[in-house]
Amino acid sequence: MPLRVWLSARFFLFFLTWSSYLSYWGVWLLASGFRATQVTMVVTVGLVARSFSIAFLYPLLCRLTSLRRLSRLLVWTAAGLSTLYLTDPGFGPMIAVSVLVGMAYPLLMPLSETLATMGAADGHVDYGSVRYFGSAGFIVGLGISGGIERQFGDTALVYVFVVGCSVMALADLVRPSEFPEGHTAVAGGGRRRLLRQPGYALALGNSVLLQGAHAAYYAFGAEYFRTLGVSSVQVSLMLALAVACELLLFKYAGRFLGRHSVPVLFAAAAGASLLRWGLLALPVPVAVVVLTQTLHAGTFALTHIAHARSVQEHVPKHLWATAHGLYAALAISLGVAAVTTVTGPLYAVSPHWAFLCMAAVCLPCLWLARVQTRAFAGAGRAAQMAISPPEESHA
């Protein structure tokens, strides 16, 4: 099988399962009898485990074994661990399962990105073409989850994840041609050097706050939409709308955003975040809630783009992998985990309080963007570079 076909299938199947794991996990946990505060803890420990695993375990595994063996190890481990959710674990065992799954399953994302990047460098695949199937898989997964939920109830949502992981493991049995052989070195040093660099440190701080502010949306967004009287299928469409707007911004970012500085991009992302979470903190009509989904392009994608630009402009090329690893570990994982611990108890009181907290988290970003502007003006900026495709996205 050609590498591009194999990678396209891997991206499709992974993000199909990721859509359930990211968007519907809170719904399934609540339906399984856990309280909102317990759901908060389960989600948080999984995010912390993912942060540690991406930052430290993945680089270590890449140095110790070949990419082909690592692919088999991770995909079959994820498939095996996913079945533990079918044992109907109590709160304590669920915490343990979340840690185990959080350590192994999310590593399939950076591994697929690594393989796609290496395949593109070798001329065997076109990165955008194979990555497109990941976005398609995410949207298809949302539709499947919505249909399963409507037909069989919330407790059946776990089967989308378990069956998807099993199919992904079986698909890995097919050996692709042109597979990158041997080991790959993933940069793991230079973290202190990066954090001492004002341009990057400020960008990372903004990213942690803006991405962390998605916490209540990731954990309870689908459940909140249902409390507004939205059907399961409509919830899936709302989630898909957010992803579609995100992808549109990624596609046309170079054309529309290339002339704007990194601080301006972060300030715009902060403004979109304040508007989105501020509106959800109010008892607005359902139509307005639907419209807020389009702001995902500004709250998530624009933050992602601004961070990528800061890496290109202020980080030496040999430390790019380290910079993106810090972003994935701190902003996408640990930052979300930290805010989840706060928004979970607030959601149990009122969803509006949880979203108000998320808006408050974004407020310091306007000040940080201003500090960035002064820092860049003093140090002088490198010529702006074209925006590269995102290393990690929801879809």
C-alpha cells in the first residue's frame, strides 16, 4: 500500500476516534453516573498525563525504537487500553484508566504528524492531502457519535471510541511502502533557552491562556448544548461547524493574516475569545449560541497560527520541534487541565459561571499582547515568513 494511502487512513481513523474522545467524553461520563466534579477530575488527569507523555515519553520512544515499531506499539496499546472503559469502572479505576489512555493514545497524533512530515520531505506524500483526511475523519466521527447517541443513548458513545481504536489497530497490520525506516531524533533540549527568549516566552504564555480557556467547552460543551434543547444530531452539526470554520482559517491564513504581526494576532484571538465565552456566559438565544461556534476559528485556530508565527520568527530552526512540543504539552494539554479544575465545579453550579471564568482567563492576554509589541519593537523583528500548516489541531 502506498504511504500516502496508509497515512490518509491513519489520520482519518485517529481523528474519528479523537472527535468522540474530545467532544463527547463529558457527555458519556455524566451518563455513566459521574458527577460534574468527578468528570472534571477524570478529564484533568487525562490531560496531565497527555502533557507529560507528549513532552517526555514521545521523544524518548522516538530515540529508542524505529517509527514502524513505535506505530505498532502505540496503536495496539491504545486499542487494548480503550477496552478498559467497557468494564464500567468506578471513580477510582476510571482515574487510573484515564491516566493510562492519556499516556498512550494521544501519542498517535504527533507520530502521524512526524510520519507525514518525513514522507513529504522524501517526496512520497503531500502533507496537506493526507492531513485533509484527518479533518474529514473528525467531522464524520461527530456525525457517528451524534447518530449513536440518538439511537442508543449516551452510554453507547464509548463504543465509537473503542471500535474506532480497534479498526485503527487492524489497519496498521497493512505494511505501507516507502515507510520511513530507522530512528528519528526528536529535539528534547533547549527548553530553558526558549523560555528565556522574551518573544517566544510571551507567545507561549498567551497560548497557554487562550487554549486553556477552551476547558469548559471541551469538557461540557456538548452537554450544555443539549440542555438548551438541541437534539443530538444538531449538537454534532454545531461541533462540526466550529471545526469547519477553524479549517477555513488555516487554509486562508497566509492570504489574510500574513501582514499582521504576532502581537496583533494574539490580541485578535483574545478579542474573539472574550466575545465567544462572554456570550456563552449570558442567557442568549440558541441561534446566538450557534453563531458563537464560528468564533472557534478565532479562539483556537488564530491562537495556533500566532504561536506558529512566533516560532518561525523568534526560535532557531533546530529548536522548532522543542518549541512545538512545549506548546502541545503546556497549551493544548496542561493549560486546559488547569482551567478544567476550576471550571468543572463552576459548571456544576451554573454553565454560565464556567464560561464567564473562561472569559476571565483571556483578559490578561490583551496586556501580554501589548508587552509583546514593546518587546518586538525593542529587539527588532525578523522578516515575516509564510505560515506553515498547523502541527496539531482538533481536526
